Amino acid sequence: MGLEDVGLGVVKAILPPRNTNDEYEQNRWRWMVFAALILIISGSVLHIALACGWLPSVYPGFAQVSSVTAIQTRVDLIAAQSLETAIRNRVADRCKAADPAFKQELTEDIDKLNREYFTIQRFFYREPKCQSLL
């Protein structure tokens, strides 16, 4: 007996009987519909309780906005620090480079990193001077 047979049996049990004069079949059908409604309502209540965190010993619920905001702030800080380091390294490489084409490539890379930094911090990173890096 496969899953399809079980599903078909459930659907047949919930369908109203064809013979409306048979009191036993009518009562059986009413009890099946009642049991199905109780099962659906219980499942919905359990889902809402779990999602809202009303049963923290079972499932803590979905993350609240304050938690997500704190995590996002921390991730942004880490990303900004990483970008600052990358920009400083590229500027130091550009200060040491002699080839103009390579300097241009590094400048474009620095600009790209600075745009990423701007999307996180809402201001551009101030590039250090070559004298401070050498």
C-alpha cells in the first residue's frame, strides 16, 4: 500500500456517502469530517505556536527584527573592515608599482572596492597617502 493509496483512501473517507438514507454511513462520514477538521485546526495552531516562539523548549521561533538587525550590523562591520584592509593593500601596491598599466588596474580595483565600501558604510573610504604606507 503506497502513499497514493493512502491519499486516495483519505479522500474517499471525507467524500459524503452516496446513499443518504443509510444513517450509519452518514454518521461515519460526519465523524471523518470532524476528525479531519480537528487535525487541520490542531496542525495550524501548532504551526502558529512554533513560528511565534510560544513553545521555546521545542522551537525558539523565527528570528525577531532586533536580532536580525544586530546580526546585519555585525556582518556589515566585518565586511567594512575587510574592505578597508583590501583597499589599503591595493593602495600600497599601487604606490610601489612602476608599470602605468598595472597602476591603472589597481586604481580601478580600488575604485570598485570603495564602491562596495560605500554601499555598506554610506561614505567612501579615505585612501591613505603613499608616504604613510611606505
